Amino acid sequence: MRVVVVGSGVVGASAAYHLGRSGAEVVVVDHGHTGKATLAGAGIVCPWASGYPEGPIMDLYMAGAAAYPEIIGGLADATGRDVGYRRVGGLVVSADEAELAEAEGRVARNSVGRLEVGGFTRITNDEARALFPPLRTGAEAIHIEGGARVDGRLLAQAFLATPGVELSTTTDPATLAIEGDRVTGVRVDGSMIAADAVVVAAGAWTAELLSSSVGAAIDVEPQKGQIMHFRVDADTGSWPVLLPVGPHYVISFDGGRVVVGATREEGSGFDTRVTAAGHAELLATVFETIPGLADATILETRVGLRPLARTAPTVGAVPGIDGLVVATGLGPIGLTVGPLFGRLAADVVFGRDSPLNLAPYAPT
């Protein structure tokens, strides 16, 4: 079986990996768009403090985190590559007692029956600063043992390094080849890549591709996120991920790199500029929550366009087009859920039963 995957972000790369591991011949086509979310995103795997209500998105968020150890373990065995994954714990922080108590209640509810959480504890400011030294004084925290981080770039590269997976970088965007009621391949740069099935995992560009190729509408639009990277003179490899109550986060990697993100700019279109307003928003988090980073070196600001769904992410077969599968719409939870989402897309291609009920995520 030959499958073409459109998109090399974490979802497409994971789909390619799982398809290849199941014996398919896989070609991944990628246009190299500026602003791919996987290349910009900071990979926090710690959904248990999330404010999402019960429902399809929260179900996916939890399932994505639960699947991580198994998928990462299999990936390491298959490729021998380091993906920057490490279970470092997570800190939910606030100086407001009511806010922290509410967050603790969410963690407690979301932890029921989930061994991957590893337990959680309310800790003092001194204890929190021992784990994350730049944290402000006066802020207490909830320490979540199971919190983890991953490098999205390394993760996608490792998935694509699977034997049997071929990556083709294109000059022009791909279009789908349709004959009658089935997809027969993908056209790129004037050539046709024939396929028995096609997985469209083109992130924020998915709606555009499906609309132009098959006239299908899908509930996904780009949401711009700006993320700042800093360098500090410290051993940051074991610092926990930091989750202030609110939309921002802090994640640390080896070598003194600390990442602060992210803006959530709806209605952004495909704008990938770094802006003064974006910097101001993120620096406000630095000075308010982690003032110990005030003297850090600014290394870069990355911009990613998240594929944001208004209702729920989409994974499944496109009605009326045999062999066409779509997987997109994860928005800000992409690096937590992406590895699982790619596996679900591969299950759809092969007609396998899914561990989740996919009905809430079906393309319409």
C-alpha cells in the first residue's frame, strides 16, 4: 500500500511513522511554508491543569498525554534519535490563593484514574523556587510530577527518519488528484505521486488545500503564536515546565535555553511577522512571573500558525472521497496530542478500530 502524507509537522510526521511501521510505503510531501506550528511550538505535555471543559477536546488532550511514553519509546527503538523528551514535572503558579485553589481543583478532577500524572502536591514559594529559580517571590505552586517537555522539531524529524518513509520538499503547494469518487494521489511541482490513500495533515493550510482540491469545507483557521527564546547562565535541563494561571507558559531545555510563550492571535491569517505587541505581551509575563529572567539574553522569537478549530479537531475519512483522510485542528495542544493524532489517522487509513471514539472529530 502506498500512502502520501501532505504535511511534515508533528501530525503528518507521526502519521507517516505509524503508516510505515505498519508496512505502508509512505511519501511525505511538504511545501516548506513559513510559520509551521511544529517548528515554533514549545512542547509541554502537562494537560491536567487545563481549563478546557469536559468534552472532545479535553478527551483528546488527556489521551495524547497518556499515549506519549509508549509512542516515544517505540520511536526511540525504531530510530535511536533523541527528541528532547523528558519528564521534568510541572508547576502551576499563582500569587492569588483563590486562583491557585481553583487550579488545584482542576488538577484533582483531571487526575482521577490517570497514572501518568504521577501525583501532585501544593508547595511553598521557597520549594517552587528551588525547582525553578527565576520564579518571583510570593507565588505558591502546585507541583505535578508527570509534567514533561519535548522538542517539536526533533520529534518531527525522528518520526520522518523511520525506514520506509520518504520526504519530498516541494516548490509549489500540493493539490489532490481525484478520479470519480476516490483520491488517486497528489500533484506537486508538475508531477503526479500516485497513491492508494492520502492523509492531509497540512496544519493551518489544510482548509485551503481541501477547498481548492475537492471543494470541501473544514473548520480550521490559522492562529498566530509568537514565542520568545532566552539564554541564561544556568543548568536548565531539569527545570519543570511552568504554567502560570493564564494563557502563557515557560519551558526550559538543556544548555540554558528558556522559552516563554505564547501569544494567541486569532484572525491573524497567515501573518508570520514578529511584532512589538507580541514581544510586549510575553515580556510582561517575564517581569511579572519570572523576574529572574530579566537579565537573560534574547536569542530569537519564533512564530507559528496553529491550525485552530472552532468546534473540535478533525481526524477521519472525508465523506464522498474514497481513500482521503484528514487530520488537523489541534490548535495550542498540537505537540501534546500530535503523536497520537497521527496514529489515529493511520488507523483510519488501514480501517483499524480506534482506541477512541472518533465520531466527535469526523470531517463534515
